[in-house]
Amino acid sequence: MTANEPDVSLVPPGGERPEPIVRLEGLRKSFGNVHALRGVDMELPPGPVGLLGPNGAGKTTLIGLLLGLLEPTEGTATVAGLQPTHRAARLEIRKRVGYMPESDCLLPGMTAVEIVSALAKLTGLSRQDAITRAHEVLDYVELDEARYRALDGYSTGMKQRLKLAQALVHDPEFLLLDEPTNGLDPAGRRHMLSLVEDLGRNQKKNILLCSHLLPDVERTCDNVVVLVKGQAILQGSIAELTAAESRRLRVEVEDGATQLQTALQAASYDVSIDKTGALMITLPQSVEDADHLCGLAAAERVNISSIDPVRSTLEEVFLKAVDESEQKTEATSA
């Protein structure tokens, strides 16, 4: 939903509304005169959810609140039914939540097995279980051959996969992944995204993927939340948010694409021809449906082979929501 529209539930494709893994109610966080979060209301369903927003949007602050590292100025947050503001709940959250930070949190001089098993013990696993699980998750992220090497010699991609491994070691029910593809080359990015996709889609992990890269979220997540200036300006199912718009059409013709383009532009249509030769058309506001387009094609003696609605990309949805939010802010302050 956008800031001025009714609530749109975040739901798994084709499913009923489940119990949310995260619930925020009027959540505010201020640092002096800086308002990082401004009354966020949100419910995240099970499954993979993307958290998008430009720098300074409040994403890092929100993660800190969910982990119990920060106290809210106002409002409440619950994670897996627990409130991070309660000390006993924070200890339980440590067992239930796996966190992959954006920053480099790895200690030099240690091996992968040492650091992952040490962090596993902090979640309550016994020494033997921690070591066993460390080997299992290092195999999963394909660091099995480097598990006994000091971290000093790891590449950026290896370090990112190691951070993912430590987040998974205690088999948490909820994963917080902060910019998991940060600093990766194309091959490393594809590898990381394949792991995140497997965790969310195949292993049915509950994931909050914090990223500024829209294609990463579109590939790995079912739902999305967009934060801008401390407010959730958009949230919903990616499939619904990017659903085909009846006013944007892809039209294939047997012959005469350029001729039809000229006629449509004269009638105030927004028209371009893609590299396949198809016409990409946006209907003008004065036209209700494609019947008028078909009439113009008939008048030009151009035979239409197919007309298909065009889906929006997540980037287009994101930019539109940000633009509308900025316009609303300007109108309010004027």
C-alpha cells in the first residue's frame, strides 16, 4: 500500500493471512532531533520479505529494534511473538533469530569452524552440537574446503557466505539478512542469491532481506516493504504490486509497426518499438481500453497479431511510490 491508501495485507501467494513473524505498531525511534522511524505499522508474514529503502530510510534502525539492540521511543515491536524490549525475550530471540550483519564482524586469525561454532554456543548449543552444526552450515554455503583456513585469507565472497553460515548455525526460525550481496562480484552475487532463494523458497525459512538492490529482492522475496524517511510508504505482495496494468500494452503486428506507431502518436499515445519489433504502448487517459487502438490499426490497414498487458517491474513500483511520497510531503509542508 502507499501512504494514502488502505492497508494491503502482505500474504503468501495464494494463501490465507498467516500469523505475522514480525508485528510493528506505531513504532518510533528518535536520536535527539533525528527521527529515524516515524510511527511504522507493519505485519510481516512467514516467508521471504524484502525491506527496501534509500540510505537514511531507517532500515538499520529497524533491524536494531527487532534484535533488541535499540529501545523504541514509542510503539511496540514483536518478533516471533516476543517483545525485544524485555530482557528474557531478548535471550529467546537470540535462539530464534539469525542475523547476518552488513558490516564485517569476523575476527581475524580465527578459522571458519572456530568462529561459527563459537557463535553457535552463544545461542545455547552444547560444544559438540555447535561444532557439528558449524560443519553442516559451512558445507551448505560451500566453504567446506576452506573451513580450517584463517579468515585473513578469505575473499569478500567467502566472508559473506561465512556470515550467512553463522546466521544459520542454530537453525533459527527467522533470518535477518542485511545487504547479503554487498561488495560481491557478479558471480558471487549470483551464488549468494541462489542460497537466499533456496532458504526462502525451498527450506521455507522466514527471512527479512534488507537491501537497496531491487532485482535481488524481486528474485528472492514474495513480499516487500519500502521505507522512506522513517515511514513504510509501500507494502504488499510483489506479485500484486507488479501486476499487469491494463493501460500498458505490448502489441505485435504482422507488418507496418512504424506506420502504426506514427498514427498512435498522432492520437496522443505513448509508443515505442522494442528490439523484437513489438510496439510498447501506454493508452492515453482519454482512451478507456484497447478498442480504440484496434480501430486505428484497422484504419491504417495494419493487422495486429497479439495484445498483451505489461507487468511493472519492482523498480517502477518503487520509484512511483517514492515520487508520490515526496509529492505528498511537499504538499503537506507547503
